[in-house]
Amino acid sequence: MSTRAAQRPRTRVRHPLGRRSVRDLSPLGKLVAYLILGGWALVVLFPLYWLAITSFKLPIQVNAGPVYLPFVDFHPSLDAWHYIFVDLRDDTLRPYVNSVVVAVGSSALAMLLGSAAAYALIRFRYRPRVGVIALFAGSLVLAAVLIGFGAAPLLAVVAAAACFALLAGTIGSRFRRTLSNRDIAFWMISQRILPPVAVVIPIYVLFQHLGMLDTRTALIITYAATNLPIVVWLMRDYFNRLPWELEEAALVDGASTVRVFRSITLPLAAPGLVATFLIVFVFAWNEYLLALFLSSANAQTMPLTVAAQNATRGPQWWYMSVLIQIMILPVIALAIGLERVISRGLLVGAVKG
């Protein structure tokens, strides 16, 4: 019976619509698909076209009404470009350099710390006691209270650390409830849910006491802290897809954990690292609220410069268009240049085989 069943010819299951795959479309279906994709591309690209033609208009042409075709509806002018790059050269170059330094620096710092944290949460097991964590949080509150009452910051930190060490050594072993790696990862990711407006005032006061307001360092630290949960979230999932057997074989051969992470895990995770870096870079590049509170003139970034064009005379759309174009071009160039690597990084693990 089994031999007959094995020799029985297989019946081909036909698709309900008569197609063997999604790509096997009729000419009419392909035409409809291309029309839909072309319409969507027009919707996506039209704002970029609008920015481009607005940057070549005079104020009177912008205020007169919507016109779309250069040399037909209006005569292009380079006045806006000349004003941004010649008349306001220093006021344009400084925010641009600040944005590049802050975005690259904060993204690199977030990737360094977040990748290490994500790998540790995947490969190592942690069991921190809830009571000890509460003692640590209380020590931070104690240090903040001491600083608020006029104590020296260094002395307050040392006193709080001493209290934490004393309490953890005496009563820390009495706490029984612990957290797992999943709890720690969820806590880190949940920090991103917190809106920045809820913490911007404490961050402002912190850097004010440290004398770091209107500095790139303050923005780099803040952006790295806000984007760190994203890196942990994405890289934790990526590291979890990598084969553990390669790392295990290296450990058997005598390689240290740091060597395995540096020489095996990171090269394998290169697509995920690139994709995550670009996502974090875009977040840092476009951030506005924290930069508004933590910077004024020296550390001003491009989003603040664009917003500054909304002056008392109304929005200066022609100047905004120039600034927005030079602001989005690096991100578009990065996305195009790293498109293949980003696709591999975002789609890893989507298909098992």
C-alpha cells in the first residue's frame, strides 16, 4: 500500500487566481501594479520636488500662489541659496558641523554601549536583586538631594556610594526577589516610551549644574542615552539570530569572550549594526526638543536653524527649503549607499531555512 502511494503521481495544486507566484501577473495586472507604484512614488517624491523648486523662488513668487514648472510658471533665482551660503555662511556652517558631530558621536556611542548590552543580555544570565536595585536608586536620590542643598557634587556622589555599599553589604542578601534578562531588556526598552518632554527639565538642570549647557558633549550624552534602548532592542534580536555554535567552537579553542565578540559576533552582525546605526543616526539628526533646551548658539543644530526661519515676518519658506535640502541630502546618500547592507540587516531572520 505504501509503495503504491509512493508511486502515485503528485497532483499540482493550482492557485485560485491561476498564478504560480505573486510575480506571475498578467499584462493587465502588471500595468495596474506599475500604475499604483508610480502613483505612490509620485506622492513620496513630490515634497522633495516642492522643496527644490521653492528654494529657487523669490518671496513674491512663493506668496503669489503655487507654481510648479521652472522657466514656465516662474523664473528661477539663486537669491535664497546666496543668502544661506554667502550672507549667512557662518550661521549655516556652524549648525551643520554641530549636527554632524553630535549625530555621528551619539550614534557611535549608543552603538558601542547598546551592542555590548544586547550581547550580554543574550549570552549571559543575570539575576539582580530588586532590593539592591532599589537601594541604588535611593542612593542616586540621596546624591541629588545633597547637591540640591549645596553640597559639592563629588562629595555628594562619594557619600551616596558609601551609603549604598554599606546597605548592600549588610541587608542586600536578605532580598529574595530577582529579575531576569527579559525583565532587564524590557525595562531598558520601556525607557524609550517615556516622552522626552517629561525629562527635559531635569536634564537641563543637570547639565546646568555641570556647566555643560550649550556644548556638543551634552547633546552627545543625551542623544546616546535616549537612543540606547533602540540599539539594545534591535541588536538583541539580531544577536539572537546568529548561530551559537560558532562562538561555542571559538570558546572551546581558548578564545576569550571579548575576542569572540570582537572577531566573530560583530563581523557576522555587520548588516544589523549598519541598519541600526542608520536608524539611530536619523533620530539624532532630526531631534529638536532636547537641542532646543540644551543649546543656544554654540551647539545649535540644523533643526533649530530651520525652525529659526519662522521669524516675526512669517515662515521664510524659500530659506527653509534650502536648509531642509542640505539637511536631508546626507541621510538620503547614506541610505542609498548602504541600501544592500540595510536590507540584509532589517530582513535577517524573516525566513527560516
